[in-house]
Amino acid sequence: HLATSLPLPSERDHLRPRIDLIAFMIDIKSKYSLKNVEASLAHVDASFFLGKVCFLVTGVGRVNYCSVEMNAIWKLGEVYCSPVLFCELELEGIRVATAQRLLRMLQICAGHVPGVSALSFGSLMRNSADD
């Protein structure tokens, strides 16, 4: 399910499936994109930041056209203890690899991978980013 911003409309709450992972997409070429994500974060329950949120940064192949400071993106990941993934949606190989990575994260967050919790996975992601 996709939403352009949060909070989600409440009139369909009873039909909405359980939310296992929230992937915030930030277009590196749009300051509005970052502002929208920052505004939406206030509507996410704190428990989601225990391994069930990630930031997906698109447009990284066009660094010359950046409107968003990379430090601001890294800071979001640090403040919300959530992984930051970078991709270029225009390149099929990278797009497919990113989709597979997100699917694996979703499987873990939904509890479909025995022995791995969203919290431990989030910790592993942060530790590997520090290396």
C-alpha cells in the first residue's frame, strides 16, 4: 500500500491490513520530499522505530542535481534508529536489488524469518553501516 503522506485517513481503519514495515521514500532531487517525510514521521507510533522503519533515498545517481543535504538524510537514520537505503530507480539492476532487499526486510518485520526479529535486524543494519 502506498501513501503520499501520513497520517492515513481514518475512515478505512477497519479495512487496513496490519502494517509491518514503513519505507519512507526521499527523492534526493526534491527538498519537498524530505520535508514531507519529516512531517509524516510525527504520525508514526514510536514502536515502529524498533526495526520497522527505513528510509529509501532515490535519485542517488544524479548527485549533481541534489536538493537535499546528505547529512540531513544520515541524521534522520540516526535520530530514528532506522536504516537508510540508497538506490537509483532508473537502473533496472539496482531497482531489482533494492526491491529484493525491501522484500527481505518486510519478511523479517512480518515475522516470516525464523530466529530474526525486526529489532535485531535493525541493529545489524546499523552496525554494518558503521563499518
